[in-house]
Amino acid sequence: MKKPQIILVIGAAILLFSLYYWGNPVPPAKTAEQNMTGRPMQRKLDFEQIKMNAFTKLDSAKVTAIRALDGKKDVASLTALSDLWAEAKQGTMSAKYKADLAKLENTEKSLTFASQYFIDLYTIEQDTALKVWQAAQAAELLEKAVAMNSSNIAAKVKLAQSYTDGTGETMKGVLMLREVAQADPSNLAAGITLGRLAVQSGQFDKAITRLEKLLIAHPKNTEAMYFLAESYKGQGNTAKAKELFNECKKIVNNPNFTKEIDDYIKTF
């Protein structure tokens, strides 16, 4: 099998697991939309474009209510704006005003809390340009939080993931994740992300080494188990891959997941 075909198969497998656990089709490490730096190459969005598009989806009453508050920077107005956009089911707009409120309050807690709204959005966003914009907003908030408290490891990992899975700044995120993993080899989020990225880039030996160590510390973690199975499959060790996939099925215990895995194994 040629390398592009291998990447497509791996991408399909990762998509399967991602849909069950994150709802996010995780792209391969390098796609047609990325340049040599790993930074996405597509139309760029700014907030005014997003805002104009969101307004077209509102009824007149909601437009009037939002226009009356728009431009105000106090806590009450920003809270009301976020709530109004949430009621209109415009998550990106609601998250933007939560972010503005967090910046106004300027506390580690408020910044990390607001970033999660953007993380939840970009992990399921299908529009690449909007996904990058959402991830950049999450990164901006997390950068501020980490600057306030460099020992906030959870925020560091989320920031790194915003780079690797959102903005396309893969190496920037990888270096940050490696720093976290070096300080704490059992850190689950950092280890799994690094392992997944190694699988996506075809570095199966590195993925296996990292993920096997993680499973010693977290023996029932299905994410680590799944990507370890993918690593062995990538190496050609389908027997070991099947063993891990079957163990993963037992732990997940979901009929739909089991069927998808069984169907996937048949393609080996």
C-alpha cells in the first residue's frame, strides 16, 4: 500500500474513534489545506464577518435586543449579549462575548472557563476557516491564563491542543506537549495527544513507546488503547492490533462502536 493510501486508512480509523469520543473528525497531520509550516491555508475570517453572518439568522426582535447592547463593555451587557446569542443558538457569538467578559474580569478561572466554550465549538466545527478562528480564540484565552499561572498544566495541555488540532500550529503545540510529558510522563491528555499525532504522521515506533507507557499508568484508558492498536496496525502487527481493538470494545461496551470496530477489523 502506498503512503497516501496508508494515511487515508489511518485517518478513517481515527475519524471513527473521534466521532465516538469527541465528535470531531481529526484531520491527518498534514492535509492539502496546510503548507509546509503546518499552518492552514484557507480564507481567513474576522469577527465582523462572523457577526454579520450570524445576524442574518436572527429574527427582528432578537436583532433589536442585541443592537441595543452591542458595543457596551460592562459585565451586565456582555453577559446579556452572550445569553441572547445562546438563545438564538449561535454558539460562536455567545462564546465571543463570554470571552470578552473573561478578559474584562481577567482571572485565571474566568479565562480558562471561557476558553472551554471555544474548545467545544472547534472540536465539532466542519468549516475549516471558522474552526481555525475558534481555536485561535481559545488559544488567546489560554495563553493569558498560563501567563498568570505557569503551573496550570491542564491549561497548558488545552493550549497545546488548540495549536495542534485547531490553528494548525502543530510544532508549537507538540513542543509544549513534550514539555508537559517530560515533567509528568503519566499525564494522560498530553501523552494521548502526542501518541495520536505520532500515529497520524506515521511515526508508529514513537507512538507505541509513548502509549504503552501510558497504559501502564492508565490500563483501562480506551483512547490510549485505540491509538496503540492503530500503531501496531501501522507497523503490520495486525494480531496485536486486533487484540487491543477487541479489548477496547469490551471497555467501551457500546453496540454501535463494537460493530464499527468489527467492520474495521475485517478490512485488515
